[in-house]
Amino acid sequence: MADWPTRFAMAVETALSTPAILVVADNAGDAAPIKKLLDFEFDSVFTSIDPAQATEDLNQHRPGVLVLAFNALENAENYYLGGFSQSDAMQESAHRTIILCHKDEARRAYQLCRDGFFDDYVLFRPTVPDLLRLPMAVHHALRELNAMRDSEPLPADFAQLATLETLLDKQLAQGRQFIEQAGHSVEQAVEGVDAALEEFFRRLTQGEMPDVVEVRDIEALSREIARIEKNEVRLHLRGVTESVRPLVQWGHEFRQACAPHLASARALGALVQRKPPTILVVDDDEFQHKIIGTILKNDPYRLVFASAGTEALHILRRIRPDLILMDLMLPDMDGLTVTRHIKSSPRLAGIPVIVITGKSEKNVVLDSVKLGVAGFLAKPFDRVTLRSKVEQVLRSARG
């Protein structure tokens, strides 16, 4: 994974530029006409046809829109699952995925989009009934991305603001300390120079340096040393002290200038914090969805459900929940793998995860702890246990 300055620079570049469109196909013959069609409408259209280069292509282009044009829908599913697992760009960047499918795969494509695996599908084989349907789908995807960028900030954004404010205060305090230390060092230097001049004067007047200089007028020498001390040494060292004093004033004025903006942001953060916390429940058991929904229905939570790991990762592209309830036994990937993806993403790593499991094996517990999960719930759990655990973890996460 790239270091954080590189990821930050890439994220800034992505945010300031038009999102790229990446067409992924089995071969160049399939990718070329699709790219040509999109080139009429969009500027940044790229292709990816080499499976060995798949992850590199995703990380290089960081596509805002991914067009999967495989000959079989199953290949699109496998590609996307692998891409999300291995690509930093897929985990850290908002994007939309459009699949091109055969008419015989339309029902399956609809189900995948309905369930959140993909965002849209276009019938493209054996013939193209509407040539402009794909460009229109890309336009819709880009509009959704723009809407996401303009959406309201998340509670975590204000938590980062509080961290930034603390860091600002710390840096300003350190600056004041450094300036005070510099002033103290100057004072010590003045005292040292005074002592050195006094010692020099004593040695001259007491005849300890006859081979160097002969003192004929002790009073005149005393006046000259006092003049040097006052007009040369102290004056220059005082100038050093005075030169750093404006920094103290600048730091104070800078903090005052930031104060109204920080206060406004804190007020907005308080409003966001009063919104009902969002809980993502990841479990392939629909009955379990109903149980959790029934237990928490009278609590001020917004519940979002996912029945598979990939679906959960798709949902996390759109929202950042306050808490995740993660079942370990999922149909496509186990819950620990999904949690590992979440914890490896800077945008999602801070979301607390409660593992729901019917297993109590030592290795499962240890692996979960290593990933930094916030707690465990053993099946079957009762109303009191679930509610108290959710409340405890949310309270801890919000400080």
C-alpha cells in the first residue's frame, strides 16, 4: 500500500479532476468499441484488458466510473471482488460500477444492482438496443459522484476537526515555548559575555597578560569594555530577542482568527452528532435481520442491512456508518476478511466493528482482536445484551 503522502496527493488530484472512466473487458476487441463510444462524450476514458495488470490499472487511473464489459456476468463479479480486495483505489475512492450484460443475464444483473453489488446495468449483447444507453448511465453515475462530494459532512469529519484544533493549540504552545527558550538562551549569552569581559578586564588590570598588552589607563579600559558590552554585545543580542517577539503575537492573532471558524464547525458537528447513529448489519440470515431490527426498533438508530461481504463493501462506498455488526459466516467472504478490508481503508478504519458469531474458537477471537474489533456478540443473544453492547460501543466511539 502506498504511504500516506502519496495517497493524499492522489486523493487531492482525483478530487480536483474529472473522474476517470475505466472500461474493463476480456480483450482489446471488446474494449475498443466501448471506449470509442464513450470518447464522444467524456475526456478521460481508459481500458484494462490484462488480468495481471488489473490492480495496477485500478490504482493508476482511480476510476470514478467502472464499466465492466466481460463476456460473462460471472467474470464481472469475480473481477470486482478481486479488485476491491487488492486495490487501494477501490477501497479509498468513491466510484460507480456499470455492468454490460447479455439479455439472458438481465435478471441476474438486475438482482446484483438491486442488492448493491453493482450500481447499474446495460443490455449490450447480442445486439445493442439503445446505443446511447451506456453514455447516459455514465452521466448518471458522474452526477451521483458529484452529489456525494457535495453531501453533508460526517461525524468523523468533525472528530478530525477536534483533533486538528488540539494539534493547533499544541503547536502554538510549543512555538511559545521555543521563543521563551530562545529569549532565555539570549539572556544566558549576555551573562556569559559579561562574565568573559569581566574576567578579561581583571586579567589585564592585574598584569596577568604582560606579553599581550600593557594597560596604561585602567579607567579608560573599564569604560571601553562597558561601552562594548552595552553598545555592541547587549544591543545585538537584544535585537535577536526582539526579532522573535512578533512570532508570539502572530500565534496569538492566528488563534483568534481561527476561533470563529472553529466555533462554527463545532456547532455544525454538534448538529451532526444529534443525528441518529447509523448501524450497518452484515449477516446473510434474513431472520437475523428481523431479530436485530425488532430489538432496536424503539432505539434512535438508523439500520442498514447487507447480506454478503461484497454488498457491505459496496454500501460502505456510499455511507460511513457509526457502527458495524459483522457476522463471521457470510456466503462470499468471511466476516474477518470484510473487517480486514474495512480496517485497511483510512476512510473506514475508525468505524467500530462488533463481531457476531456462533463460534468461540480461540483463533477466531485472537484474529478479531488483532484487527481491532470493538467487541463480540455470541449467538443467540438477547435484547438486553444487544442493546447494551451497541450503546456501550457507540458511546465509547463518540467519546
